Amino acid sequence: MRIAEGARVTLHFCLSLADGQEIDRTPDGSPATFVVGDGSLPEGFERALFGLEAGATERLEMPPEKAFGLSREENVMLMPVEKFDPGIDLEPGVVVAFSGPDGDRPGVIRSLQGALVVVDFNHPLAGKCLILEVSILAVEAADEVVDEVRWV
């Protein structure tokens, strides 16, 4: 069976930057399992796997548009220092959680400009070309997965 919408996929993966710096991987001996379309992977990653079968090993180049998107300037904001708790380290690179109507949203402090803090709300991998190496272990039909869904 080939990977398609709704399929349950079990795989090993390694995600790295184009320069080879490793970002994430499945632990040795512990594969990852997901259902295509369940939102656990960016859509571009899922689409890149379409058509692969159990036993396939691929090295996929993922441009930003198919991975975590382009870095968007409108996601970088200036915020007054007094909006931050006094105990927070406002050093560049520090990740701070901000509460919003849709839940917590992480932002990375980029710099301080006087009484303002530059906070970047882009995904940390936005704008980056990535390499996704996968080994597909199993692909199951969607109807084989439905039995595992528990209705509340």
C-alpha cells in the first residue's frame, strides 16, 4: 500500500538543516507513527511522503514553503519591556511563552532596543531549507485504523 490521505504510517526519520545540522530524529529502535492528515506533521512533509511504500528509504529536500514556511516580517514585533515579568531573562535567543486567545504562543527574543524588546513569533525553522530522511516501516489503510478510534 502507498502512503495517501488517512493512511497510518510508521517510520524512522532524521530532520536536518541543509548544512547537515541535525534538528530531530526518531530514537534508535523507536519509530514514529502518525495518520496522514491528523495535523501532527506539516502538510508539506506529509505530501512529500505520498506514494511511498513500506520498505522505501528517501532523502527529501524540503524548501521553506513546503516545511515551516517563509520567515515573515509581520511575525516580528516590538514589545515594551514593562510587559514582561521582571524575572524573565530578556537575552537574545530566550524563548518566552505568550498567552493569547488561542492558547500559549512561543516567541524568541531577538534583541533589545532601548525600552523595547524585539520578539520573533515565526517558527524557529521558518525560512530554512530542510532535509528529511525517512525509512518507511509500515503503511496501513485508513479503514484498518478506524477500529482504534475511541468515541467520547
